Amino acid sequence: MTLSLQEPATAVVATGLRKAYGDHVVLDGIDLRVPAGTVLALLGPNGAGKTTTVRILTTLITADGGVASVAGHDVRRDGDAVRAAIGLTGQFAAVDELLTGAENLAMMAALHHLGRAERQRRTDELLSQFDLVGAARRPAATYSGGMRRRLDIAMGLVGRPRVLFLDEPTTGLDPRSRRDVWRLIRELVAGGTTVFLTTQYLEEADRLADRIALLDHGRIVAEGTPAELKRLIPGGHLRLRFTDPSQLTAAARIFENGTRDDEELTLRVPGDSALTSLRGLLDKLDEASIDAAELAIHTPDLDDVFLALTGQPTEATR
Amino acid sequence: MTTMTYALSDSATMLRRSLRHIRRYPSMTVPLIVAPVVFLLLFVYVFGGTLGAGLGGPAGGGRREYVDYVTPGILLLTVAGAATATAVSIATDMTTGIVARFRTMAIFRPALLTGHVIGSVLQTLLGVVAVLAVAVVIGFRPVESPVRWLAAAGILLLLIVAITWVAVVMGLVSDSVETASNLPMLLMILPFFGSGFVPTSSMPAWLGWTAAHQPFTPVMESLRALLMGTAVGDRAWLAVGWCALITGVSFLGAKKLMNREGPA
């Protein structure tokens, strides 16, 4: 028998994961599959079970039922091998506040059993990659939220993990720091790292993930590429805005399936951005000599998907 | 590398971290020295005249004699007080995400605690030496016998290790840093309900019996006998036994607590 040195094609596989604390069922049998080198976003509101899933996959807790493997190793039976292959960044920045940024990274390098020279090299490399060179000699307690999160992610990368778990990496960050973190994640993925991301932001999942799994009350309610998920919502709509009520009334008479809003003077007509449907709409307006002030095309976004599948909006839109 | 090398190297990394914390956060260490010194001065200069007279020693007792009597009790108070720092640093680690981070790494697990324990033992020793120095300055005069000093130091070290492990358990069971800083107060009361400040024979019978048999008493009695040149007897073995028992039970408790699953 020959040992294959190839990376397993699937970085994370979970089948039927269940976890309950007393009567409270947190995970109710979830299945997940993350091909190596891709990004999966586990998307869901607070309390959906995202962090519990990460804790099981990173060997912090054991599932009550189901099996899971990470980087080809069973999380229950072969925890050490899993731990050697992963990096984790928690929802709450887990950095040592009394140590400086450089000391935090050097400590991680020592715990990864790197040689002295390699420790220093890796620390310097990550400090510059994460734009922390200027703050390297300051205690992490003095860092801003964005800097601390960058240090946190850098600490998870010291051992060059094959699978990186990012548990809500941008929660609580300002928009600019959030974009910084997104850029860093994209760079990592370009370098071949598999990323398992949890988030409650649809925009984040949409921008970063190859595939998205929607988690709600401990169940995966939908899974697919962002485009596939958007397709689950039938069509978008076109919105016409008018300058006076008589025009709106005239238009509403032509488009009987439209929804009128008398306060906003708008009419929502089901349809999409396809040219034929647009042309049809404009032709009908012309025939009736109705003058619309504005036309807006609304394509469904993940918010619509989430709302349609779970019956509740996400945190970001609430 | 073998597991053994990992064990040493990971423990050394964690110890380095602990020592850095102690250095960076002196406001945690300073009270550990100041509080027992204040108690020492209070008991020697304010209460010492009367309490010393009550001892009824060969020289008739007095402040001079009370310094010798109370110093072992103050040393135990120092050790008990240092438990606060240990419990707080453990609880801080547990309540922030840093322990979760360490636990998702392929490291020697016990290093998480051994780093803290060794660091705390060194921190406590520092406190004990400082307090002892003040005691000598104000008149504490142990017998000149390096063998007895060494034996006393040995017993004190065993006690420090035992109390540090108790503090680790206190830190692990605390769900907040505040709780962790309060729990060790229980330990600080023990030298008082023992032979630390007055002989147990001077207490009401029921209390005297309890005070004479609680673990701190044989430790203080042994230290006193060793340092004052009186007969030590079986007390030293009792002290060693108590320290070993407390260390063993706390160690097993800490191990169990460390491996439990936190809530989601």
C-alpha cells in the first residue's frame, strides 16, 4: 500500500452532526462539505448554531451524533492530526493583551515548534502582511478593534494551516476594517488555504464564499453558490416612480399584477432585467402615453433568500 | 520531535508567557507583598505587646518574642494571598478566547497549566522572601542552622505548590475574574483559625480542636519549630502529608476541569 501525499480533495466533511445542551438542541443533524481550496460561508442569525459547528470541527467539543473530518482526519478519533492542520480565529479576539503583537506571534510560532530563526522570520512576515509593523512592540491591549482582529487572524496563520476557521471575523468592526479583513481573506484563499467562515452578514458571504450554507435553528436550510441561492427566489421586480398620482393610477390599470404605493408614488411590477421584459414594459408605457420619472431594477439578493427560507430577516437588515 | 520534547518546549513557552505577565502587571504582585507586610507590622507593633505577653514564654513574652511566633503565620498568609493572583490569571485565560485558541493547537495540553503553576510558584517565592526580609529587619531571629532553614524552605515550597494548585482549581471553577479574585479569601482566613497568631490552646475547646487539626496548623507549627530550634516531632510529616494530599486532589480536579466542555 502506498501513502498518498496528495491533499485530500475535500477539506471538511460533516455528516449528521448533532449537539444538544440538555433539552436545548443546538445542531439538529447538519451535513457540510468543503472542497479543498474553497471558501464555505456558514450563514445564519445569532443562536443558529454557527459557533457550535466551529467548536466541533476544531475539536473543542465533541458532537452528540454524526461524524466529521477535517483535512482528512476524524475530529473525534484523531484530534491531534486535525489540530495540526487547522487555524482558528474566534468571534472574540483571542489575543494575549499583556503581550506585544510581536510577542503574541512569536509565542504562537514557538507553540508550532518552529526553530528560533524561523520563528523570527514568520513573525516579521506576518507583521508586515497584516500591517502591524508599527505596532509590533506595543501591548495588544492598546490596539484598536481592527488591529486586534488582524493580529488575531495572523495568530491563526502562524502554522500555515491548510484549513482556516474564521468565526465571525468581522463582527463589531467598522466598515473600513471589515474591508481590510476581506482583502486579507481573499489573499489567503488565493494562496490555496481552505476557509470555513461563519458570518451573519449576507454581504460578507456573498463577497467571499464559493458556497454558502444557510443555518437556521440548527438545520441547514439551503446550500449552494451565491448565484444558486439567489435563483431560489423566483424573479425580481421593476419599480416605476411617477411624479403625479394620475399617472400612477393609469399605470396601475395597465399592469394589473403590480403593487402600488400611493405615498411613494411607485408601482412594483414583477419582472427581471432581461431586455425583452424591459422593452415590453416600456412599450406598454409608451402606448398609454404614461411618463415615468424613474425606473429601478431590483434583482433578488441573499436577504430575499434568507427571508424566504427562514421567514425572518438577518441581523444585518433588522 | 518526541512528545517529551514537546512537553518541555511547550511548558517553557507557557512559563515565559506567565513570567511576562507577572513583569508587565506589577499591580498584581505588589499587593501580594504589601498586604502581609502590613499585617506583620500591625500584629507586631499594635497587638504584639499584649499578644506576646499572653504567650508566657521563658523571657516572660513580649513584642520581641511575638515577632518570632507570628512570622510563620505571616508567611502562610503571604502564600494564601498569592493564590489570588494565580486564580485571577487562570480565570482571565479561561474567560477570554485564548485558551480555546491553545486547545485547537497540537500542543502538550498540560503546558497550559504548568506554565501558570511554575510562574505562580516563583511569584509567591518572591513574595515570601520579601516578607521574610521585613520580618528579619524588625527583629525575627531564627536559630542559626542551615539544615533547619533548608527543611523549613522545603516545607514552605511544598505548601506553595499545594496552594497554587488549589488556586488553579479556584480559577477554573470561577465563571468570572471577579469570582476568581474573591474565592482565595477563604484561604487567607485559615492562618487566623489556626496557630498562626495565637496558640490554639487559648481558644474555646471546640474551636481550638478544629484549629489544631486544620492543614495550615501543622505547617505553621513545623516552620516555627524548625526556625526556633525546638523539637519538630511528627508535625513535619503531617505537614508534608497535608501538602501532598492537597496537591494531589487539586491536580486531579484541575485536570478534570480543564478537559470539560464549555457551554456553546
